[in-house]
Amino acid sequence: MTGPGLPQAALDLLEEVRADPVGWPSIDLHKLLSLCGFTSSEPLKTAQGWDVPLRYHSEHPDLNVVLFPTERVHVAVTLHIVRIIDMFAARLAHTHGGAHGP
Amino acid sequence: MDVQVAVLADYANVAAGDKLNVMGIFDTIWAPTFPTVLPFMVLALRLRLDYEDGGRTHDLAISLRDEDGREYLRAAAKANVAAIEPGRFQNVNQVLNFAGTGFGKAGTYAFHIAWDGVESARVDLIIIEGTSPGGSPPGMTGTPGLPPS
């Protein structure tokens, strides 16, 4: 599910990933998050020598993503990234006129 | 500041009205081989801020360490807290999605949450070599190419 608020380039790449989630490198998923407005912090240094950025959204500071680098991201990871973006898109849609309630 | 909720889970989100939804809280996972990758986990936090926390900028740091105290990763942020009236409080949610986290060995890991340099909460994650004795825990996947620790 996607809603208003995501730029077209993000929607296009999201649908491409959703249609065939196998074999994506993490750099492309980082690009997808970036197109959705998640900016990258300075790389987090890890004990195992990887540079892992934390991605955050300036207008949604409660939602953060840490995506570890791999040449071929496991399909389950890719699908989780898709789910995060779906959730984010749903939130944007709600922000654009949904009901609030206790 | 008081940590109201600090858990590892399969899924979490923040719904309208600043409601924190968390599903599938866990503390132990099994992996048949190492190195291994945990496709997804969420660290969900809900912090209660009181009058004395308001009108200031705070340092929030979250680090994942292994049982030897080695820092595995660290996320640091500045939290700008608006003024809070006396007798009032404010809750702040944080959802950190970890995707494709690699682990080189079994052991006890922990997320340490520090507020202004003081550890305020700890969330343990136990990783056991083998298969789950009952049902399907959060899935671990053996992934060639990750360096052992």
C-alpha cells in the first residue's frame, strides 16, 4: 500500500522492489529510503568493521532505520524495508486527512 | 526522564495520537550457523519526560554491545525537548528498525540506552547456536560473506 506524500521516483522504485524482491544490494534499498526522505547520519562504526548508517526522517523523528550493508540483501530484509515504507506511506496518508481518536 | 518501555520486538509503529504499538516482544533467538543475519528487529522505546527535562537539549545514545563490552554499533542523537509545565509530563516514542543485522557468534548482546551520558535502560538479546526448541522464533538466516567477529 502506498499513499500520498511519497515522491514518484520513490513509488517507482518501491514497486520495482516489491515486484521482485530477490537479489537487491543494500545500496539500492538505501536509495529507496533516501527517496522517501530518510536521510543518513554519519556512519555508525561497528566492532566488526562495517560502516552502518542510521537513517532518520526530519519530520518523523520517532521512525529510524538501520540497514546493514550487504551485496545481496536477503529477501526477508528487503520485504521488511518495503513494509517500513508501506507503514510510512500509510502514516503520510493519515497525516493528509485521516481521523484521530483516543 | 523515565524509560517507560524498552523492548525488542518483531514489529512496532507509532499510530495517530502518539500510540506506540508493539508486537512480538522477544529476548532470545536461535541460529543454526554463524555468521548469521537477523533479517529484522525493532527496538521500541517510550520515554517519559517531566518538567525538569523540558526546555533543554539532551543526548540520547543507543549502543549494542556484546558480552565482552565491545560496542557493536552506536546511534546518538540530540533530543530537543520543549518546555514542560510543572506537574505535566510528555511521552516520546522511538522506533528503531534494524534490518539485516549480522552477528558473528552466539552470545548475550545488549542494547544500552543512555540519557545525558547515564545508562537508563538495558535490553538484552541472547543468541543461541542451534534450532529453536519450540516453534519459530524470529528468523535467522545464514549469510555467506559476513565477517566473523
